[in-house]
Amino acid sequence: LLSNAVPQLQTVNAGIWARLEKMVRRLAAISESVYVFSGPIFDTEVTFIGASRVAVPSHFFKVILAQQNGRRLMYAAIVPNAPT
């Protein structure tokens, strides 16, 4: 199933999004717990592709909460689905 997949430019997926995911893995390795929320953001004018009219996000978000020794750190990012 691809119910949780959305179209993402290859340059985004292999670039800034991959670096962001790598940072989350490093943070998880040194933290007691890490919570990650991520998903698409759609502009008011949504672009659709293909015969099935799949909606293409304009941006993606990721919010990370890490806990270590009673200390909480929170990070957030919004990444455009465009060449960066």
C-alpha cells in the first residue's frame, strides 16, 4: 500500500529531506525517546498529476521531540517541494 506516500521531487527526497531524516536518526541514537511527526502541506491551489489525479504537496513538515535526562528538545522544519 502507498496510502502514506505523496509525490516528492527527487532533488528534495535525495537532498534536504534525506539530510533531515539522517539528523533525526542521529538524534534518536543519543536520546531516550524521540517522537517524529511528518506530512504534506498543500497550497490553496493544489496541483494534481496522473490519471488518478494525485495531489502534489507544495511543502512537507517534520516536527521532532527528543527526550534525554528529563530534558526535552523540539525541532520543526518546513521543506518546499521544489528544487533547493
